[in-house]
Amino acid sequence: MSARLLIFSSVITVLGFSAVCGSVMLDMRRNAQELSRQIQENLASTLSADINRNIELYDLSLRSVVTSLALPQLAEVDDTIRRLILFDHAATAQHFGAIQVFDAQGNLTIDSESRIAEKVNRSDQPFFSVHRDHPVHDLYISNPMQHRGAYSIVLSRRVSGPNGEFLGVVAGSIRFSYFQELFSRLRLAPDDVIAVIARDGTLIMRTPFNAELLGTNVMANIGMDKLLGQRRGWFSGHGKADNIGRIYVWADSSRPLVVLVGKSWSDVFMMWRQEAIRIGLILLGLAIIVAGFTVFFIREIDRRAAAERRLEELATTDALTGLTNRRKFDIAIDREWRRASRLAAPIALMIIDADHFKAFNDGYGHQAGDQVLVGIALCIGDSVQRAGDCAARFGGEEFAVLLPGLKAAAAQAVAETIRQKVEAWSDGQAGVTVSIGVASMTPDPKQHWSVLFEAADKALYAAKDLGRNRCVVAASRGDLTLVA
């Protein structure tokens, strides 16, 4: 039981540490995910603010041009004054394209970068036709396109007359070099993705750059409906180009352009994975140490138990004959007497004594006498084989056999078998024989087992008085023990 308890305790200890470490690792995993989400949300918020602020600034320039075109005096001034009026508040930056004014037929009439407008017609372009066909359309942001020799997005606004009639379009562009410079300032992992998406789901810009994906609609991708339905949030999905699992985060979907930041799950949990491996190795080492100590202590417990059993055997076994000694026999007879009393069952006892053993011992020596005692013990052990039987050496040449559950006749039969075996064996040992006293009774709860012992002892003396080498059974009648 000690070994089992030790194994159970060791297993519980290891499982307890594993549960604690597992809980800590799960918390660390959730914290790693939450930290990554917050970092990406801050990045998306910063990029979105920069991009949409520039769009708003450029839109203010377009609005200023639209407002100035509505002035009736504008037609009366010369071209230089008109250009100053129209483009005085125009936003100028390295990556902003020129602001152009197109008439109702799509012809370029005014260009902020050139005094003489180029003769081109843009009536077939979406940034022009959308305002012509949909009068209520506000600021229009085109799909990525080649515009004036550079890959750009075109921003445009409608020019309306006093009665709402369509008079033309004011358009400008933001070159892709702006996005490329903006993203180049960031230190991104190889699998990180940043996408700029229009409100209709069109992919405007992406890093890593992939020209084939620009202008495609990504609304069919998992999570995109969530992006446009919530102002901020995240979802898990796989990249369309590389099929890498990522966490995608956005910060503000109410802006004209939404910035979506994606980070691979592998990178999100990289630090956590390293820490989990470290903790796992420590836990494995702890489990090995606990297992080693458990095996060591189990071996020590087994060795101690074996030593204790050996000591118990030495303490309760006769060293010469191998039979039970008097100490253990007293414990056995007390236990069986109580059991027989509870069950109202018979219990038998025989006392065996070697005949003329002292004379044999004096004549042949102690070594020969010891051999005779061993031989008698073998004959007894060979005849008494039931699990509950107990054969003991009382000391000297006297033996006792306890036979639970046997009545006098059955006990006498066992005794006679022992006597005959000893007699047959002793033919070559100067004819050593045994006398046996047998007693059997059903215990009374008020009686002590010494009553049974005294009856068997009297029967033994009767056997000696009758000439030895015989069995005598004691008969119990009331309170008087007789010898038959």
C-alpha cells in the first residue's frame, strides 16, 4: 500500500504541476494573442489616420476648386488669375498628382500643373462617368489605375450648375509611391500583410506588393463582411495569395479607406511557443526526477517490506523445523478460537510429542536429534495442508497442530496419518515414534482457548500412559474433560 500511495502521490503531483503549467501557458497564449491584437490595432489606427487625413486634405482642395468654379466672375478674369483662384488652396505634396477640371463632355479644360491644358477626353473613365450618371455621388475614389504615367488612385468630385445640372468633374490623384513610402517605414515580419480597402471591398493597396490582386474585390473572403459591419475588430483567415493563417485587425471602418493589418498566427505565438517549449522541458525534467525518486523509493519500500517480512518470518518461524513457533501459534489459536465462537463451528487441536526423544538425543547426539525433529516436522507439514491449519513447534520435541472446522473424528484421522508417516519414516532412525493428543470442541463465548489446549494436553499424557506411539482423543462432556 505504501508503494501504491507513493505512485499515486507522484502521479497527482506531476498532474497537478501539469495542470498549473497548462493553465499558465493558456493564459500566456491568450495574452500573446491579445497583445498582438492591440499592437496591430494601434498600427492600423495610425496608418488609417495618416492615409485618410491625406485623402481629406486632398478632398478639401477638390472642394475648393468646385466652389471656386461656381463663382460667376471667374469667367471674366484672365487665365493666370483664374488659376490662382482655383488652385490657391490646393494641397501640394510629393505624392499628390495635379488637379484637373473636365467639362461636361469629359474634355480636360484646366490643369493645375500646366497653363495650357492637354487635349484629352476622360468621359470613358469611371471617375468621370460615376458623377455624370449618379448626381448624388459624393467623393469618388477609383480603383488602382495608370493615371498620367503613374500607378495611382483618382479622387474626383462633381461640378454642378445652379440648377443641379452636370457641368463636369474635378479630379486629382494620389500616387502609389505614397503608400510604398508609408509602408517602408515599418518593420514588418516576412508574413505580415497590410491592405488598404475601399468601402465597397476593393483592394486599393497591399504590402507585400502584388499587382495582380490590386483592384480585385475581397468581399468574398471570410471576415470581410464583419470588417464593414463593425467599426473595429478582428477575424482569423487565410491569405488569398499564400494561404497563410493570420489574424486580421482593423481600427476604423467608417473612413473612406480601411486599413487591414494581418499577422501570421505563427509569428503571434512565436514567443509564446518558445516559452511553452521551455516550460514543457522543465516540466518533463521535473516529471523524470519525480519518476526517478518514485522508482528509487518504491525499491527501498519493497526492500524494507521484504526485510520486514523476513524478520517477521524469523520472529514467528522455528529456525530448525521451519514450522510456526509458539508465539505465532498463540496468535493463530486466539484468532481461530474467536472465529469459531462467532460461527459456532468446531475447532480441533492436536499436541504431538516425540517418544523417548531425550534418550535418543543422549545416545545419538544432538545433530541426529535435530534430524529427527526435522523429519517429524516434514511428516506433519505433509499431512496438514489446508489454508487455515497451523502447525507449530512448541519447543524441544513437542509440536502442536491447529485444525479449524474439524470435529474429533476428522482430527483423529489427521493425527493417525501423521503418526503412521512418522513411524514409517523412522524405520531408519532407530524407530522414533510420536504420541498424539487430540481435542475438538465448539467454543462457548465465555470460554478461553486454554480449555481446548488442556484437553489436548491431557489426551497426550493419556497416550503416553497407554504405551506411546498412539493417538488419543479427548471427549468433552459439559464442564468435564475426559480422555477416551
